[in-house]
Amino acid sequence: MEKGYRAVTVADIVRRAGIARNTFYENFSSKEDCFLAASEFAVKEALRRVVDAASKVDSWPARVNAGLSAFLHYVSSEPALARTCIVEALSAGPAAVDRYERSIQAFVPLFRMGRKVSSKGEELPTTLEETIVGGIFWILYQRIIMGQTEQIEELLPELVEFALTPYLGAESAKRIAAEAPPTPTAS
Amino acid sequence: MLDLETRERAASPERERIVEALIEIAAERGYAETTVELILERAGLDRPAFDRHFRGKYDCFLSAWQEMNEGCMREMLEAYNSQDEWPDRLRAVACEIVERLSNDADRATFAVEVLAAGDAARARRDMTMRVIASLIDAGRNEMDDPESVPHTTAEALAGSAYGQVYAKVVRGQADELPNLVPQLMSAAVMPYLGIDAGLAELSRDFDPSARYGRDVAKKSSSRKSGEPNVAADDYPPELARLPPGRHGLPREFVVHNQRERLIAGLAEAIAENGYSGTTIAHITRHAAVSRRTFYEHFSSKDECFVAAYDTVMEQLQERVSAGFESTDDWPHAVRAGISAMLEFLAAEPHLARLCMVEALVAGPVVVERYDAAIQSFVPYFQTGREGRPPEVLARLSPTTEEALVGGMVSLISRRIIAGKAEDLEELLPDLVEFTLTPYLGSEEASKVAAEKD
């Protein structure tokens, strides 16, 4: 994960993990399979934290605020994992595109609920949720590449506003983005 | 007998034939399995022909990728300028990109495969993405309060559009891309023009011909010149109301010794050929020194570029710092700093291009330096927080300064890309107003912006 997807070999992985090559192949069929497993683990964990944080508040907009806060906290505390799931997936070519899409799709339903609170819910573009999740991923990707993982949590109000605007309009979105969410460490 | 295709190939210049063959092979086999031998076999050429143009497979990939990105940027700016209103401009850009990708499957696949070449390839892509983001970001000029949308919004919209297009191309579904355009446009328009304007985009059809709605002949005739046809009045309104005119400065980058001559030579060669198209022979010719002299100072083109970049940035930073320190009054210090920056870049268009545009495509080492240099301008704005009333400070976010520098650099780069470096000083009032408004409010900021020197 320090070297980037293309440069990592199975030998690197087993050396770092302190296991035998055989053990690697008992668990994974290939390098991509191993990356996929790492990515699935990270997505599952992120989703657990997001849902956990979101369930502590009632309205959908407040849940987006709380959930995104927990997500950014997780990403900034696990930069290596984030790098694997976000940066590498957008640069590692055809093999990784499934991984990228699965990560996006995992979060799509959480935003899709916003259509129920929006007066235009049925008319909104069908790929809107992918645009929102993909946009957030891209911003994180840029920050990780620039080595600015510490500043990721500061992005919260801007990203909340970005995510809520299509459902609620800019004014309401801005208001909710300005509210401080419950601290993610409490979970 | 040569078949028709082979004859067509033979008619085109050698370098172009190699690049065409590269793109085909890479699309078929991916980066790892593409070899120089396969490329040459397809192109019907021999190894010396390859060596005349490229240093190896990596160089060949990056050169082709660089040209593809440059071509794409030209086409995008042309599409953007073919329309009058912002959403139409953006739609023209989206249609242009999608039309290119869905009509040329090999190039689309190449654009995915080339990322395997590593950080340098990715940096070139991200440079193009920054330009796309700045075209989306122009939507804020349509708003009553242009500062009300976060600067990350355009970046996020550009990035997620890329992700969706990328996935379709990888899956071999490039022919479905036109259906994506109304969806992407709808999401891109909403933050700037509101939800209803965004929904209206959904009922618009994909129409690549729409971009020639205005002055077809004029626009298409500009293609051959190799530069986008960007007249000052084609810019978004906030850029167009500026008076024309430029203040000729004496050439200040006067060269005294060989090293400086080589650096100036590199800048001229790059202005002529782009970074990837520049060879050491180009540099030594412009510098009027021998090849041996080049190697006495630098081990490679890259090393020469880094030296050039550092020299130029050092000069630029000195000017800005001197300008900023010329007065104790902060708003006027900012004005003087920006003015010094624009003056330097306008007087040295080749150096401006080198440090603001080519730096982003010259590989990760330089991109890192570029980001550090951009960051070095942040403290000038941060000083502006001192002594502001609490309600102003509450309005500022921790990333305000970074966003201001980013916005400023993006406007400057766009002009340079459009070949308008010499007119950069016209941007002064707008940049002053744009950067001071968060601290002083728009009335006070526009007063400082409107002052005469």
C-alpha cells in the first residue's frame, strides 16, 4: 500500500505479513483478490461506523452530517487503507474498477433515502447518488495524494453541503452543514 | 501490393504512425504486455525509427498521453467558447468529451491503460481534471452570491463524472456514454442554478452538434492554428469586462551564464514543443550551447526542468514577497503581491507556461514542488484574519486561504493554457476583489480592486 497497487508483488505482501507464500495462496487466489478483500473489509468497517453514527440522530439530513463525519474520521485515521480503496482503485486499471464501483455502491442507499425528504425526489437524476459518493471519494483521493490526510476532517461542512444540496436546496443544505455533528470518537 | 490501410499509414509521418500503433496495441493488450517490438511491427517500422522519437516504451506512452490530454484540453476550451451561457458551455464540453470517447474506443481504452505507467500518467490526467473542474466552477459567476458554493464542489463533480465515465469505458460500454450526459449535467448545474434548473437538464438530449450553435466557420477555422480560439470577450463575464492593454516590460530574464541560458532555452523549447515533445537537442539549440555543455550542468531533461522550475519559482516568490511588503496596509499589500505576480508572468509568457502549466505534467517530483509553491502563498492571505471582527472570522473556514489561492491559480492557468499569458495583468482587479471579499466584504474589496496604481 506504500508502493501503490501496480508495484506491489505477492512477495512484498507475504514478507510484510510475515507469512509463507503458501499461506497467501491458501487465502487468496491473486494479488487483486487480496486487494479486493482489503477493500471489502474497509468498506464494511466504514459502513458500520457510518450507520452507527447516523442512528444516533433522527432526521435524514442530520444523519448525513453525522455519518459523513464518522466516515471522514475513519478515512483520516486509516490513510493506508483509504489509499488502497480510493487512490489505487482509480489508477490501477481495469482489474480494480469493480472494487471502486463496489465501494461506491455500498454508500449509495444511504443517500438514496434523501429522495423521500425531497419534494423533487422522484425526478432527481438516477445517477445522483453515485455522483455524490464518487465526488466525495474524488476529493478524498486528491487530499490523500497531496499528503493532506490530517485536513480531511475539516472538509466535513463543504461535503455535507455538496451532498445535501440536490435534495434540500442550497439554503437548507448550508444550514445543516453549519451544525456540528456529534463527535465521531464517541461511538 | 500494399492494402489501403497500410498505405495510409505509410503516408503519415513516422512519429504519428508509432503513436497510432501504440494506442492500438495498448488498447488490445494493456500496458504491461505492450512492447516496442509489437508497436514497430504494427507500424511497419524499425527500431532506429522508434529511437529517433522516443527513449523507450514508458516515454512513448507518456508522450502519447500528454498529446492526448493537450488535444482534449484544446477541444474542451473550444467547445466551451462555442456557447454564450454557462450551462450551454458546460454541456458543449460534456458532449465533446463523450463524443470523442464513444467514437474512438481505442483511445478511450488507452486512456485507462496508460494509468499503469504510474504517477506521471496520473498527474497528467489530474491536470486535465483540474481544468474541467475550473470550467464547472465558472457556474458560480451566474449566482447572486458567487462565494456561496464551496470550492470543492466543482472538484467533486468533475471527479465523480470521471469515475462514472471511466467505469463505462473499462466495461466496454462507451456507447452508453451519451445517456450519461444529461445525468451528469443535471448534478453539475444544481449547486449553482438550483434544483429546478438541474432537473431541466434531464430532458435535454445529447447533442454534440449543439456546440457549434454560434459562428461555426469562425470556430472551426481556428483548429489548424493549434491554439484554442479564445478571444477576451469569450471569457466568463467577470473576466471580459476588463479593459484591454498590456504594459510592456523589458525582458528581465536576462541570461548571463550557461546554466541560465540552458534554463531559458528549456523554457523556449517547451513553449514550442510541450514538455514531452522537448528533446535535449531543442534545448541546446535555443540556448546556443553544445550538447556537451548541457551534460556538464544537467544529467537529463528532467533535471534541467526541475532546475528551471526552482529558478522561476524563486524569482516569482521574491517578486510577490517584495510587493506584499511594500506597504503595511494588508489589503493593499495583497493587491501589490498579486500585481507583482501577474506582471512577472505576463512579461515572461514562456516561464509562466513552464511553472504554471507544464509543471503539472512533468512528473511527480515537480508536481510536489508545484503544490509546495502554491501553499507558500497561503500565509499572505492568512495575515488578513488579524484584527477582523468576530462575525467575519466566523464566516471564514480553515480552508478559505487554500481555496483563494487555488481559485486564483486556476484562473491564471486557464489564461496561460489559452495562450493569453501576456494579458494576465487584466485579471488584477478581479483577483483582488475575489481574494479580499471574504475578509473585507464585497463593497470594500471592490473599492481596493478598482483603485488605479
